[in-house]
Amino acid sequence: MNNHLKFLASYIVLFSSTILQAQFGDQQTITTAANAVRNIIPVDINGDGFFDILYSSQFDGNVGWIENLGGTGSFSEVNIIGDAEFTSFVNSADLDGDGDQDVLAVSGSQNLVVWFENIDGLGNFSPIKIVSSNTIGAFAVAGADLNGDGFIDIVASAGSESAIYWFENNSNTGTFSTKQLISNQANHGRYFNLVDIDNDNDLDVVASSSGSEVLTWYENLDGLGNFGAPNIIAPSGQAVLSLFSADLDGDGDIDIVTPSSGDDEVAWYENTDGQGAFGPKKSIATNDFEVRWTFVADLDNDGDNDVLTAGKNFNTRVHWYENLDGLGSFSNKQEIFNLENGSVATVSAADLDNDGDIDPISSTFIDDKIAWYENFTILNIEDQALATLKIYPNPTDGFLNINAKDTVIEKITIFNVQGKVVLRQEKDLTTIPVHNLKSGVYFLKAETAKGELVEQFVKE
């Protein structure tokens, strides 16, 4: 896929000249060799500036990564990092202070918290290094500086203990303390985020649970890794298996988004004062079938955070919800892809094709697949600076004549309004035959020595 593939898929200029929307392409497979994939992390493993894919694989226990080849969204074969024995979660952080991303993992069945050193910054990893072998039912893991010493510590949840622990990085060389308790009241604790909830410049912990008191946060009291009692955000209801922390209403503090598969609901909780006082649940949707996972990102490039979701059982779908006003009012669910043959494990997003917008990524447990969906963001005509590109006649029923002022056209690509390529041409670029296209609206992208120019046309 072309490294610069980004185009004007559709636009409607009726009453406004500043419309921004997002359209997503078909599913593109990254791999089908991630055996019972549990989670995915987009991260630059080899230091080339492009997002690769890090993943955990439960059945064979492997932790692996897949190289993004040249930032094009085309990927290598799987690179196995190591075996963490029935890996349940993977993450990344620079644990040894050498400027590259190392890999953390946990195994619930083996009660392990481990890491793998990125030896050369190119994605060649050390053998497994055990941080803990007695974190009972280890479920999730992350790295962050909890005590303000500039070194990345490790945090892990232990579902079977209803506990969350942290391990202090002693010397920025990747040697860690024994486990230190954050809380033993995380009722069947699952996922957590490390964020500054109360705006005091240290990292607190927000955690989800499959038991009672399903959403809580724990204050880092002194910035040194001493944590307070649980602050209850959501006291009861359906189990919250995952969560995402982000600013949804544009007020500069951290709110919380949660999925609830038991009642098909996606909801968010407002941090009302920026100090960790949360308001009541605000529903985004109540019809997202068995929704299990959320991810928050600006999918339509309009400056606010939208919500991406995925379900957990067969015939589930990847959806997104547009933040309509930047204040936390959301659109109805919009389907990105119907996952007919796999149970979603997780969903994430990153700019995989290096074109400036955020592409959704999904993993499916049953068919061992990791896939992505290209974001064809619909941008305002003015943003594309199209004045130098002329196409005529428009509408047309046969041929398009093309003129790009003061530059040379190197390639022509035509897309339909769903973002699918319907025609490519790399020679005879002043006249393009379109008589075989169906009637409708299309977009022509001209790649030139000065950049990409896009124009809409109508095929009669």
C-alpha cells in the first residue's frame, strides 16, 4: 500500500465549509499466526519511527512483534520475542533507560510478571527476565514512574488475589524490588490505567473489576508510590472488564470510558473537578452487543477524542462513536467492520500507514488474526489546497481530462466514497478513461512532485 495513501473519500458542503468525518477501509490482515491472541500494543519496537505491533498469544505462550515495513501498513512475518507460558497480557516501556522499548508480560496461570530486554533497539530481545513468580492470577501489566525517581517501574494486577502491585525499578538497569501493595481491595481486579487523575503531577491508578465496586481509583498520595484507599467511581452494576482513561469533554482532566458486555453498554464518567470527583455514568450507547473493549483516539482529526469499541463473541463488530461537540456528546454507533469469523480480543489504534490519521486495529481470539482498517479521513476541501488541480468535464460519462498547474503528475488513483480503490494509472495521465465505472461520486488523487492533490467528480 502506498506510503502516502490518504484521500478525500467524500464531502458534503451544504451549510458549512469545515466538515470533518472519518471513513474506514476494508479489513487488512497483519497476521493469522498469533495463536489465541490476547492483546495488541502499537509501538515502535525497532526505532525506525513507525508503529509496529506487539502482541501476546495465550495458547502457545508467545510474546511477539510484527514489523511495520517502511511505515506503509504492510507488515513482516511474526518475530517471536519469547515464551511467557500462557501469556495473558503484554505491554511496552523503556525499563533499562537505554531509549528503546522493552517488553513486559504476565501469565495468569503461572503467576508470572516478566520482561524482555530490547538489546539493540532493533527488536532483538534477551531471554525472559522474571520480576515476580508469585503474583497470583496475574492479569495485566504496565510500566510507568510511580515514585518520581525517573525510572520506569512495573505495575501488575493479580485477579486471584483481588490485588494490584507495583515493583520498583531500583537502578534504571531493569532490576526490580519485590512486589509492593497498591491495593488488596481490587475485587477480582482486571485491567488498569496509570494516569494523573487529581492533577497533582504524579501517577494514580484506575482499575476495573469483574466483582462489586466495578470501577475505582487509587491516589498516589505523595508521589512516592504510597497509595490511598479505593475511591469508588462506579459502585455496582455489570462487570467492567476493561477501561480507557482520556479527556472526553475538553476540560483538560482525565475522564474514564468503560464497556459492559453484560448489558451491551458503553459509558463514560466525567472527572467533574479535575481532582478525582467523578459524576454519574453517562451512556454513549446501550446497543453495542457484548462490548468488551474500548480505545479512545481522535479518529476524525477534529481535535477531540472519539471512542472505538469491539465485542467479544461471534458475529461481533468494531464500532466507533464520534464525539460530536468535543464535550462528550456522542453519535450513534458507526460500524467499521463486521467480524463474522472471530471473537474480538482487543481493539486499538495508531497511524500505521504514516499518513497523519489514526487507523483502528483489532485482534480476534478464535482465528488468531490481527488486522487493521485504513482511516480515509474526510477533510475539508480548503484543507487539501486543491486549486491547482483541474479535471473536466465534470460530470463525465467517458473520459476525464486532468491538468495540474505548475507541477507534473506522477500517478492517478480513483476511489469510491467507501474509500476503495477502483482505478490506478501511472502513464497517459492527462486523459483518464472512466467509462467502466458505475454511476456515482468518486475522488481522484493526483500524486505530483509537489504533493498530493484531490478532486471530486461525478460519473454519469
